[in-house]
Amino acid sequence: MDTFNQIAWLPLCGGLTIAGLVLAFLAFRRRGAAPGLRTTAWALLPLAAYLTGALPALWTIGSTLVGFVTNLVFNPAVWAGVAVAGLSAVLFVVSGVMRGRKLKKKEAAAEPAVQQGASRPAVGATPPQNTGTKPKPAQKAERKPAAADDDFSDIEELLKRRGIG
């Protein structure tokens, strides 16, 4: 037989409500109206659950949660699953760090190539004529400041006008 049906619910819920109302009375006298009203509200919940027929649903939810937690805590296979999930998370983080390092190296290697590429002639262009003079070394291209740098340059200019920095 189901454990739910073996318990006399009306006396249990009524007793919890009466005990809660006694505590609510004490809370009214010692701490004031707000704590007393809050305790009264909590005290009325067991009787409300019995009268509305919510007790079977609450019992099912509670027993399911207790069963889940006990199976989680006391089952070694579950702990093995938790360990595998943790290992998976660590591998995701490590692979992300490794990928970030690889991309930084690739960007660092591509930067000098871009600067050297500026001095090379375009594809399809005619090669320069040998006039007997030495070719001038390629000048480094000036970097244009980003939009955020423009904001800072305005601030720097304002500070210089005020004699700061």
C-alpha cells in the first residue's frame, strides 16, 4: 500500500496549523505585528494544502526529490558521470586557451608579412626599370588611429589646454 494513504493527514495538518498559530501568537506579543502575521501565514499552509487536495501532489514531488538526491549521493556510477562531465569542462577550457594562443601566433606571423607586402609590386604590374640607382627602402605605413584613439586624443588635447599632464 502507498505510504501516502497510511498517514492520517487531517490530524497531522491540523496539529501543524495549531502549533504554528501558537507560535504566531508568541511572535505577535514579542516582536510585533509583521512577524506575527508572517508566522500566521506559514501556519495556515498545512491546513490549506489538506483542504485543497494538494497533499498527494506535494507528497509525490517531495518523495521524488528525496529519491533523486539519495540516488545521486549514494550511487558511484553517478559520481563517475560527474567526474566525466568535469573532465569534459576542463578539456573545453584548455582547448580554448590553446586555440587562442595559436591564433595570436598566426596574427603575429601575418603582421610582418603584411608590412613586407606593401613594398612588393601589385600582381600584373610591370617590374621597375633598372636605372642604375639604388632603390629607396620602403617606408613604414603610418597607422591610422582607431575611433577609440580619436576619443582619447580629444581628451589629451583638452588636458593639455588646461595644463594637466
